[in-house]
Amino acid sequence: MMRKVYIAVVVLGLAAIVTQHLSSPSSGRAVSPEDFAGACAPCGAPCPSKK
Amino acid sequence: MSTASLAAPRSGAAARFDLLFLALALGASAILVALTLLDGAPASAALIVGGFGLGVAFLKAEFSYTASWRRFLTRGEAGGLLGGLIVIAVTALAVVPVAALAPKFGGAIAPLGPSLIVGAFVFGIGMQLANGCGSGTLYTVGGGSGRMLIALLFFCIGSVFGSLSLPSFLALGGIDPVLASDYLGPWGGLAATLASIALAAGLIVLVARRRGADYRPSRNYVIGGVAIGLLCVFVFAAGGHPWSVTFGYTVWGAKAASALGFDLSQAPFWQWAGPKHALESSVLSDTSSLTDFGMLFGAMAAAAAGKPFAANAWPPLKSLIAAGVGGLLMGWGARLGFGCNIGAFVGGVASGSLHGWVWFAAALPGCLIGIRLRPLFGLSRD
């Protein structure tokens, strides 16, 4: 039973990733939220001093 | 053809490897690498490969932050915690100086304040209930644990709620990141970072010895710690920032919520430049998601190469509920605490950022509460 669940999760998950990738804009090089100006944390949150 | 018949020929009672899941893991990884290369993004392909290596290393070394922290808190055993510090020390050797000297690279930094402390504390509770942290959830899901599939699902849901809560918690106040290299320069910052790791190791050994417990890391944790540290350096070289796990979960959860009709684009968190870009772009444009996918399939390949995959029965309902509750708490806590054991603790300390140690100090008492809650769900305190 668990194997079947895993097969479904992997196949559906991979299909979702590929579909989402092909239907979304891609900037080429992958980026992290930290790459954007004003980011003060790995999630892109601003610095307290900027408020 | 049944799934069982797709497994490799059996030798005696046990199959030596699981051909179906080995092929699934390798095939899925190859597809994702091909998609990134078609986009002209070799660094993205490298992040998937780095994540794959991390999945193999974590699974083979059975490297667990959650169990290590629990053994330290309940029995005083320090070997696992010291193994985790080996990872940080190896990573810091590259991250602190390179992030300070090379403009295209940056460390994992975060503000200090109530959000960090509350988030790390709640994450600590969640990781003991789920029995896995950010990286642990990934490699155990990849390794065939159906229980951790539940934890991952709720981790994603919790992190979306966390993304909605974070701006309110940041409004409570805080101070800007404190980075050792900003005050001491790249090499002074590295020396201070390594000294802080040595001091922490000394204190941990002292506690273990006072409790009469073993403090020596196992061979697995020493070799695994060095290997994982080197892979962290590889991911840093490919992505430009230290390895992080949980932002990917937030992106997956938000994209799923958007597909279900929930509009998150007006929420303050999703209007910040980085999250906004991640929500609008391909999931393969997010560095965290790339290493996450690689790690999942790396652990799956390593698990399937050694024995039949996902052959265990589902655990009791109470254990599944603990996984769900733990996942929710970890997801929410990871967003408020600026990451998990990897993004906040390993990445933060290895960058010479004070928030990494604050995260550790706040998550540890959370773990203590999580350990006390484990028997409610039929889980042992050990």
C-alpha cells in the first residue's frame, strides 16, 4: 500500500513540477530571495532598520 | 504488472535493491537536470546534483539533528550534536571569507528579534513531534517513510501560514543582522566563527561528561559530517548562498494554494521582491526548491539501492497525527525563525551571523517541550 502511495506521489509530483515549469516564466539562473535588493533574511524579509 | 514484481530479483529472503524506485529516483532527477540545462542554467543543475549528494549522504550516515538533540537533552549524549558542528565548521571555512570577499556570494543572515526566538522555539517543538527537522523530513520522505510524507505535507501548509504571520511578528521589532565579518573582516570573522563553534563544542562536551554520557561522535557522524559539510560548500558555490531547505516548502505550499484558488499575491510577505518572484516564476527558478528536489530523489535512490523501498506498514494513527502537528509547527516556526536547522542554524552560524546561535538557543528548549509531548502521541522520549 505504501509503495503505491509513493508511486502516485512521485509520478504526480514530477508531473506537477514539469507542468508548472513549462507554464511559468523562467529567469534562467535560479535565484534566492536573498538576491533581491533590501533582503535581510533567506526568505527576503526586510531589515528592521529599513522600516 | 504489479509493483512488487518490478523489484529486483530476490537473493534469499531479501531483495538487494528496488529497481522500480531506483529508476524513478534517477529518472526524475535526470528530467529535472535536463529541464534546467535546457533553460541554460548549469548552476541550477548543479544545485539538483548537490541536493542529490546530500540526500545520499544524510541517508547513508543516518545523520539526524532531531535524534541527536533529543539524545543530548534526555541522556546527555553529545556525539550527534558534535557531528552537526563538524558540518558547520567545514561549511564556515568557505562561506565566511567568500561571502565577505566575493560580490556574487552572500551568507545566511537574519534580523534578531521576537520573530526569530518564537519561530525557533516553535520549530523545536515541532521537530520532536514530527521526528525530523527540515532536512530530516526531506531525506526520510525520500527514504520511504510514509509517516514523514504526512509531516512534509503539513510542513508546507504550516509554512504558508507562517508566511502570512511573519510581517506581524517583524513589526514587533528587532535589530539588523550581526555578522562577524562586518566587524572583524573576512579572516577575523572566520576565526571568530570557528572559535564560537569550538566554544559550543566545549560546553556540549562538558555537559555530557558531567552527566556521565558519551560525547564522542560515531564514525558515521564524523565521516557524514565532513561529507555533508563539503556538499554544503558545493551548494554554496553553485547557488551563491548557504544551503536552505524550508523556503522551498513555502513556495510549494503557496503555489498549491494558488492553484486551489487562494490569492496570496496581496499578502505582505508575497509582495516582498524575493517571495513575489518565487510565486510568479517556475519552481525550478528557486534555489531552495532545486536542492530539495535533489535531496528527495538522492535519498530515494540511496534507499532503493540497498533494500526494498517503502516496504513498512503505515504507523499508528496517533503517530501520524504527531507527524502532522509537528509538520505544521515546523512550517510556521521555520518562516518566523528564518529557516530550520539548515537554513538558520547551519547556514547562519557558518556565515558568522549571530542569529544562527540565537536560533539554536531558542530551538533547544522548544525541543525539550516537544520531547515531553511525544508520549501523548505514543512516541518514546528517547
